Amino acid sequence: MRTARTLRIVALLLLCGGPLFAAEIVVWHAYRAEEKAALEKVAAAFNASPAAKGNKVTTLAVPYDAFADKISAAVPRGKGPDIFIYAQDRLGGWIEAGNTVEPIDFFLDKETRARYIPTTLEAMTYRGTTYGLPLNFKVITMIYNKKLVTTPPKTSTELVATAKKLTNKAAGKFGLAYSFADFYYHAALLNGFGGRVFDPGVKPVLNNPQNVQSLEYMLKWFKKDQIMPAEPSTALITSLFNGGKAAIVFSGPWFLGEIAKGVDYALAPLPTIVEAGGKPMRPWITVEGVYVAAPSKNKDAAYEFAKYLTDVAAGKVLALEGRQTPANKTVYSDPKVSGDPVLAAFRKQVEVAVPMPNVPEMTMVWSPATTAMNTITKGAATPKAAMDAAQKEVEQRIAELRKK
Amino acid sequence: MKSAPSHRLRFGIGLALALALGIGLDVLLLAGARAADARVRAERQAIVTLNALTDVVVGAGISGDPVRTAVAAWSKSHPSLAAIRVIAFDGISLEASTDPKDSGDRAAPRRLSREEKDAYDRGQRLRASVETNRQEGAARKEEIEVAAADGGALDLAAPLEKDGEVAGMLEIRTATPPPPAPIPVSTALLYFFAPLAVYAAAALLLGERRAPLAVAASLLLALVLFLFARQTLRILDADRVETDRQVAARVGQETGLAGGLVAPGAAAVDPAKWDTDVFRHPRPGAAATPPGGAERRGRNVFFGVAIGAFALLAFFGLGLAARLGATLSRHRVAYLYIVPAMLAMIVLVFFPFLYGVAISFTQQTIYNTGQPLSHLWVGLQNYGHILGDFAVAKRAPDGSLAFNYLNFYWTLLFTIVWTVSNVTIGVTVGLLLALILNTAGLKLRPIYRVLLILPWAMPNYITALIWKGMFHRQFGVINQVIQIFGGQPISWFDKPFTSFLTALSTNGWLSFPFMMVISLGALQSIPGEIYEAARVEGASRWQQFRAITLPSLKPSLIPAIIISVVWTFNMFNIIFLVTGGEPGGSTEILITQAYKFAFERYRYGYAAAYSVIIFLILLAYGTVQNRVTRATEGL
């Protein structure tokens, strides 16, 4: 009698205690709505699959505004998650701060490396070491109103011609509307002309001749061809496009959610630049990566989940239900994914795109670059003068930071 | 009935406590310094061995059998090295190891196992550090990693270079070092009891006279502390000389051994490059090191301890301790009530504030948050940079003045102008509206009051963004209205002055309700009979206002103005959200400038100094204003 009762108690304890021996992997992300639902579906699928090996994944949605600062504050002190998902722009800063992101070169084998779009993996690499697995990418492309534009322009000359026909400044109608004063959007032209922000060794080269050339070209669209509105804020561009007053917009997947229901839109690759010798416009890729936290106690289990999350099965769910564009090449061989016009368009655009620098010095570039863009678009300075000033400012900031 | 205070007893207690503090701290500092010196000695010798072995392994080709032979030979001639491991990045393999755990089927060469990921990551870190230092041309990252292992041994790791690239890593573990020198307890006790005995004798001789007792106690304390400090510094100097001697001996020893192991065709070893710091820069030789630096630091430390000891002596000897004790015991209950609130304030207010002040004396940036503050100490350098930079304006080639917007004084001037204009507008408009609302018999007064308080009730974040939108050049309401009246649309954020006006109007709109409410409350408390009497006397409205209204408003308005000045001085939201400092940083106030230094330029020490200066400015202002107007007299 006593033995049976003891056995029952022990069995009960084991049942409850079983999950205690398995690891719990905590994942932080900043997704909402469909992306969040898709991620949770993938996590549930992982927990049920044999790859989990008894470990359990729990996801936690953290508001986007506070996300990066929370990671900087919590993770190095061991109070953060095992995995967090974020873009690559803060990666350099976190690596330099230390004890935040775990390098995963040791786990990463050649075949896993080969399944990602190469530029997305580059975005996860800092000084030769890989720190995360690329989950999805965001890149700007051409979004146009099908009622106003029947065939999307393929070259810059076609673009100017089409846009001029559709521009009527007095009526507030513009052929092309994009945040041309925002350095992030201008990077498409900048990289297209062969310019760049940093030279290897993280030396800023903001005022190099190709950068200046790209700015002069943007001014041509603005001042000479007059196909773009002044002071283009995102709110303005959205309202113009939704009101049928902007025919072509250069923007990314975040714009699609803002488009009103009545607007019939389509996507196409950014045009090539005839004046640069037919080279394509190369926008910056923002890659969201899955990082393993350095103080995590379950690094192997966490890496297994990261690998699963960036694999084909999860990629399909995230693409079709979460409306993300996965960084895993093999996802696009699925007919449902390649048949979706939006996903296919971004996949095509990323072929010519360049990863945005992930070095911590990049944060010091935004403010001087924005000032330069503002002075240039308002005509207060020539592109060369403005970029010279920005270059000096960035050099000074980096020197202050590196001074020992 | 209290008895007369016993000066002998007070100075006796004071002297005893001061000696305990002084000698105690000095002994601890001596032990700490000797332990640190011992660590440095062990580390320098280990680095010499590490660098010598690095040369040998690089000469043997980093991977393959020659490396294993070289490592085995080195291990035999260095029984004190507990383990030597060579890792090659190509193939993530362990090339050679003398660690007893790496034997049998775990013997080198083999691929690193999962538990050894840390070693591989360390190697990659070293590779990245070498590359960073090479590209930046500076020594910012450590190229040799030293970590403490169990029992006081050291784990060292150095990069192995082949063909100009870092291709592997060498790790060594030294043996447990000899135990540290014991704390000189008996000497300390002697230094403690001897002066007390002398003081006791002096006390008996001198009686209850305060001044001679004070002199005697101070002299004894000074003498003892001086003697102890001198002896301590002598011991530490001897330690340093011994360290240099031992390191030189080690270099000589390794030269002989390494020379024998290097293959004839490989590059010769270079002993001059072995005594390095963690950035692999050669340390200056013993003769080149000026002894002054360490000695001066030691003297400063002892001075600090002496000051503390003297303060303690004064505190007890002059009766202040007795008085404090009496106060605490008399108002026991009151102090107990305050304790919980004090604890909360200490944790939430005082500690973060003091930590910020501490950071302001360092050069902490995003790159060195991991290091303890004492390593980054620069004293008043940040303050010097901020307050000593007088380059406010330059003459541009075409003769006009170009202001340096990053300059502290320009920003201060702008902030003062911003504050004064805002508070003026707020007070004027608020007072005016309050006077209007206060007219007797006004219909619908409650509705007006609610409407006029709305600007204050809405979150100012939202208000700022709405106003920013209203000033948009093409689609903003303000420019549309200007165009309706036939004017030219203004690009508000293009020039510093118009940009300032946008922020001014936003903040003016936000700040008048506060002043209005304060003034309304104060106005309603003025009895109407006074105005009656004044009207009967024949005073005009303006005279009534100046003689009756304003003075009655003073006790409420002055604190409100002080608060408003402090708030407006630090009005981060409006400046950041409406102008963002445009154009080109010309409309930054001190607090937004500090924010940008901290979170865009990542210079935490500099930004902390900036905020401390802002605090001091406002503190000075508040104190002066308070004293001048004696407004809080009633409180």
C-alpha cells in the first residue's frame, strides 16, 4: 500500500518535474499583428517538433521604441532573453559594448552558410566574425499606381519621362515621391553611383566624388526635372500616394500597410541609372537577424531554434502569413512564395542591394548626413560643400570616441 | 543634568578612532598594493614567456608536427607552465596541447569540441583586435588576453600570425604563484598602541585644557601617519625594483631556450619585443620608467587617508559627535519616520545622481563601458573641455560671423534667451487671461477655463508633433494662412531665427495655462474690498494693478516662475520634437546637446559632465532667486 502511494507520488513529481529538466528558451522580438502571429506559430511548431529535444520556446513581444535600449541595458547583466530578433544597425554597438551578442562561427557550418542570400549574411558579420543568423530583409523598391503608370520605367530616362507627364505642381500632383532628403533612401542612388559611407578600417569617406555625383543627380530630379514634391515627409508621401497624387514611390514593405484600399498598386525593381553607365540603383538592406545572447545559459538549444527559425519550413510561414521576406534563398523555390508579387519583387530587388553598415560608427553618421541632406535640398549649400562639412563632423566624432 | 564634557576623554576617543582608521586603511592599502604588484610581476613574466613561445611556434609554422615537437620541448624545460595549447582557425583544430586533459583520444591534433567554443571565440576576438588596431593605427583593443584561473594562476592567450594574417592562437597557463606577503599586523598594532600610551601620559599631565590636548593629539596622529606612510612607500619601491630585476632575468632565460628551439631557416627570435603590455607594445625599460608617477599617486592616497583621520579626530575631539548623538536620541521618533523615505530617495535619486557625477570625472564611452570607472578616471578634463572652449564664433571668408553651435557658451546663451522669452510670454499671456477670466459676472466662465487649460492637459509630446506638422513648408497650416493673406510661404526650419520662433510658439502655447491657473488662484484670493477702497480713493486701473494686484500675486507667482524657469531651461521635448536642433544644431538647448553627446556620439563621460554643469547652473539660479525675492519665506 505504502509503496504504491510512494510510487504514485514519485510518478506525479516526475511528470511535473520533467519539464523542469528541459531548457526554456526565451525569445524577445518587436513584432505586432501578423508578424507576431506568424512567429508564435513557428515557435509552437518548433516546440512540437523533434528538433526541440524537449526544450520549450517562449516568445515575448517588446515594444519597438524601447527594444534596443532594453537589450543594451538588460542583456549584458544577464537579465535578458536567450534569443532576440533585431535589425543589424545596432549590432556593432552591442558587440563593442561586450557581453551582449554571442559569436556563432563555431556552430555555423558551410551548408547552413550557403542557404542564405550572401549579402544578408554579410550584414550579420562584424570584423570577420558572424554574430547572428539572418531572418528576413527589408529593402526599398519601386511602388507605383497601376492606374497612372501602365508600364513601370526600367531606366532613369524612362522614369523622368513618365514622371514629367504625370507631374502638375499647381494641382499638387507629382510623378515621383520618395523621402529624397532622408539619407537612408538616398543610399540607393549613392551606392548606385559607386559611392559608399565607409572605407575598410571604418574610415568615413562621405565626401568622395561618387557620393557628390549621386547628390547632384538627385538635385537634377528635384530642381531641373521638378518631378518631386518639396519637404517630403513620410506622412506627406503616404497621403499623396493614397490620394492618387503621386504616381511612383520608392519605399519598403512598411509602406504597403499604409496604402489605402482603393489604390491599385504594383511593385517593380528600381530603375537603372543611365548617367552612371546603366548601373542599377542599390538600396540599403536592413536585415533582421536572430542573435544568441552572450550570457544565455542555453546557447546550444538557442542556436538550434535560431537555425530552425531561419530554415525553409519556418520561412514559408513567416513569408506567407507574416508577410516578411526571408533571407533564406531556398524559401523562394516554393511556388506559393515565388508566386506572390510582393515577395517576388523584394527578392528581385535584394539581388542588387547592399547591406547597410553595422559598425557603431554608423550612428555618428546619421545626424551630420541628415543636416547635409537638408542643406542640399533647400539649396543652402552645394553637394560638395555640404558633404565636406558632414565628413569633417563625422571624422571629429569618431576621433573623439576613439581617443584613449 | 548633563555633566561637563571631558575633553581628555573626547580627544582620547577621537585619537583612537582616527588611528584605527588611518592605520587600518593604510595597512589595507599596503596589502592591496603589494598584491597588485605581485600580480603585475607574475603577469609581466608570463607575457615574456608567452611572447617567446609565440615566436617559436610562429617559426615552426603554427600547425603540423614541428609545432608539436617545439611545444613538447618547451614544456619540458618549463615545468612551471601547467598547460600550453595551440589552436589553428583553419579547420577549428587544436594543433598542440600539453594539458593533461588532452591525452589519449583527446590528444592533439583534433577538432575543437563543443565545450571549447570559448577558446575558439577568444582566438577570433584576438584576431579582430589585431585587425582593429592595425586599421585604426591605434592601440585600442587588447592583443593579449590575461585572465585569472583557479588558485591565482594566470591564463594568457596571444595571436599567432602567418603571412600577415592572424591564423591561430597560443594559450598558456602559469603555475600558482607564491603566496602574497603577509599583512604586517604586529607593526600596525605597535603603531596603534604606542601613540595612545603617549597621549594618556600627556592627558594626565595637561589636565582638562582643550587647546593643548588638541595640539598633542594632532601632533601624535600626524607623526604616526607620516612614519607609517614612509615605511610603506619604501616597501613598495623595493617591490618594484625586484619586479624589474625578475623580469629581466626571465627575458635572459627565455632567450637562451628559444634560441635553441628555433629551426635554422626560420626568422630569428627578437628578445627586445618580449617584455610588452597587453597591446603588444614594448614596455619602457627599468631605467626609462620615471619613479615619480607611482610615488606621487601613493603620496596622494596617504594624504587622503590622513585628511580623513584628522576629520575623525576633530569630529570627536571637538564634541560634534556628542552633539549629534544627543540630537538623534532626542528626536528618535522623527528620524524613524523619515528613514523609509530617505532609503527610497537614496536608491532612486541620490545614488543615480552621484553615479552620474562619478561618470562625469571619467572618459567613459560606448567602447569602454565594461571597464571599472577607476581605470577611466580623468578628473576635471571633461569640465575643462566644456567650460574652457571659448571658440563661440569665427569670421567666415565673406566677413559674416559663423557661430559654433556645439560651443557650450553659445548653447548656454541660447538656452537663457529661450527661457527668458518663454517665461515672459507664459507669464504675460497667463496673467492677462487670468485677469480677463477674473472679471466679475463673466458668463460661461467654467467653459473658458476648461478650454484654456486644454493645452496643458494634452501630452506635450503630441502637441509638439502637431505643431511641427503645422509649420511644414508646403502643406502646413501656418504657411497656408500666410498665403491666404497674400504672403510668401516661409521655410520655417531653414534659418535659426524662424526655427526658434516655431519652438517658442509651441512652448508658449503649452506654458500659459500653468501661469493662468496660478494667477487665477492668487487673484481670487485678493479680497474685493481693497479694490473698492482704491476706487473710492481715486486710483486708476493701472495704479490698482501695480499697487494691489502685483504685490498680492508675488508669493504665488515667484515660486511658479522659478519652477517655470527650471522646466523651460530643461524643456527637452519641445526642442527635440519640434526643431530637432535644426538647422544644423543652432536651436539646441543645453539638455538636448547633452542628450546628443550621450546617445548619438556615445560619449557618456562628457555628457555626464554636461548634465552636472546644467544642474549647478540651475541650483545657483534657484538659490539666488530664492534669496533675492525671499519668496519662500513663509514656508
